[in-house]
Amino acid sequence: MSNRRSFIKGGVLGAIGATIIPKLISTKTSKTNPNSQKGFPMVISTWEHGMAANVAAMKVLRNGGKAIDAVENGVKIPEADPESMSVGLGGLPDREGKVTLDACIMDETGNCGSVSFLQHIKHPISVARKIMDETPHVMLAGEGALKFALEKGFPKEDLLTEKAEKRWKEWLKESEYKPIINVENHDTIGLLALDKNGDISGACTTSGLSWKMHGRVGDSPVIGAGMFVDNEVGGCCATGVGEAVLKTLGSFLIVELMRQGASPQEACEEGIARIVKNQNYKDMQIGYLAINKKGEHGAYAVHPWFNYALHQGGENRMIDAFSYLT
């Protein structure tokens, strides 16, 4: 672990602007994630709710389905789970007690769709897919996104569960807003899939930070921030405090680093390096997952205890990511 931290703090962290790519490549030490292997189909996703999501996604892939269908089907599992309190139904509300959802999806052709500040719809990822497939736009927001969803036949639902409402009312007693690192091991789910054809797609969906200001939108619906895919190179997804990811367009950055020759692990570590260089990183968790066309993966976070689910080679397992802080 100390070697990983010295790599970040030394050769890579000081590089800025256009010099970062040659600096990274010239100081590479063939660093890979020891949990990484080659091969596909594969599915990788954030946090423990990724285990069930991976199963649904891999079922699509094993039946010969495309990665884009796998990622949508995968993240719909936690979206519909009221016990997953950071995604879809049962997500913790904003400070006004309203559940607002963000999501995005991207396929192997670069086509993508997104929704932000969507209320009353349990599966924002499927609304994002409809936007991608059936409109000339990439993102719809707020009332416009809801109107579109209802027109497409999505049912309008009350997403605030009794459990989430109770948590919100407890918070109202103090009304102190402070992001909690790795709270209950729940957060955004980002999911990447590599199908039998070697094509990559990604999805990301969340109810966002609990007790956020009404109208707040994080990184999850922003292509290039919460998730990005380039089928020539690989894909990346993010989890954690979205503002930090937005300020660095982390997922796009990580894919571009892989384009220049970085391993998925090196690229994830540099993505975190960009955050710790200029932001108050000690009070926030950010984690990245990345895959390349070979089926290799990387994972890295600011703080320990970020874990992810990997379904590859016939096994679906949880793995603890490396982190900048130990």
C-alpha cells in the first residue's frame, strides 16, 4: 500500500495539464490490480448492492445479450429495492423530504441518455434509456423528465418509504448537513459490462446525497463525470461525493488515461490524485471503477472501505478497493 501512495504522491500527483499523460506513462511501474484478470463477459459494479445487480446483468450476457441491456437490467435491481436507501425506491430524500433521482446510461456506440432531478419514477435508468433511444437529446431534467416518463408509460409512484421518512424526520431535529463517509455502505450504483462481443456499456443511478438542497444534482447523470464509456478503450464509473467528481470530470479523465496506455488501476489512482490535489478530500469519499477492452479492471478510492462487486470467470465476489488514505 505504501508503494501505491508514494506513486500517487510522487511521480503522478505533481503532474498537471498537458504534461500529465507523458508523466504518467513514463513513470509507470506496470502496476495492476492484483484482483484483476483478463476475459469477458464481465460485470463490475459499486458497493454490496452490486452483487445482486451483477447477477441480473450477467444473466443477460450469458444469454448472448448486449452490454447495454445488461447494465440497464442490472441497476434496476437496487432501484427497485426499498432497502437500498441511496437508489430509486426508498432512497433517502432531500432536506424537504422529496426523493429526487439522477441516472445515466451509455452504449458501445457512444450513444447516451440521462435524467436529473427526476421525482416519482422508480426506474430512472430506464427513462434515461428511453431518452437515449427515442429522442435527439441526451438529458432531461425535473418536470420535463417526469412528463416524458409518464408519456412513455412509466407509473407515477411515491418513492418515500416509511423507513426513509423516519430517517428524514430524525435528521430534521438537528438539520445539520454533513456527508458521512461510507454511510452504511450505501451509495450510488455504477455498473460496467463487457459482453461476449467485447463491447462495453455503462449505467449509473442514484438518489443522491441525503438531505441535499432541493434541486441539487450530482455527478451521476453527467456523461463524463459519473460514468463514461469509449468502446475503443474502456469504461469508468464513480461513486461518492458528486461535487468532487464533477470538478474533475473523473470518468472521462480515467478513460482518456487508459487511451494513452495507463492500466485501469493506474488510471483510477490518477483520477483520485486529481481530487486530493486540490480538494478537501479528508471529509469525503470518492471511488472509481474502470475496465478496459481486455477485461482487466482497476479500483481506487480516497478512503478505505470502498468495495465493489466483480462477476467474471464464473464467480461473483466482493472486493475491497485500495485507497489513498489507509
